[in-house]
Amino acid sequence: MKRAAGQLEPTVSFSFSAGAVSGMIAGTLTLPFDVVKTHRQIQLGEADLPVLGKTLATTKSIMTRIYNNQGIRGLFKGYVPRVLKVAPACGIMISTYEYGKSFFVNYNKQHSVLQ
């Protein structure tokens, strides 16, 4: 991507944008599993109460139940808040990493004993 943008080293804004886009993609792909996890946590909290004969549902059965009751939208509940949280966080993480890496590579080149 750096070559396509005509860059040898990524700028902070380029790194931030790449991190934010990758965070949005990751957040979108993992959201249905996060929704299932939340339903499972609710179920486990209710399981602490003594209920005879109650078994815990599987991930597949929870996902199927959500899909049957609410459709595909049910599996993507909370999409906007998740993306608003994950995209900037990933952007900050990636741009900070790239900046730090670039800083220390240049620092090591300038202060190398083997010059």
C-alpha cells in the first residue's frame, strides 16, 4: 500500500488511516461473535441461580436463535458504537507503532557503533 501511495515510509496519517480501516474490518467480522459472547455471559449469569435441568446453549444455537428471532441485524447489534470505538483505537495503535519503529530505526542508524 505504501508503494501505491508513493511513499517509502508511512506517514502518521497514512498509518492512522490504515489502522482505522483495518480496525473497522476486524470489528465488522468479529461483531456477530461478540454479540453471541454477550448473550452467553447473560446466560451464564442466569445459570448462577439454581435452576434444575437447565443446560447452557452452544455458540451455534445462540447464533441461530438470534438470527431466527432478529435476522442478520440481530447479529450486528451495536455496530456503530463498536466501530466508533475500534477504528480510532486501531488507528492510534498502528500509527504509534509505525512512528516508534521509524524513530528507533533512524536513531539506531545515527548512533550505530559500526559506522
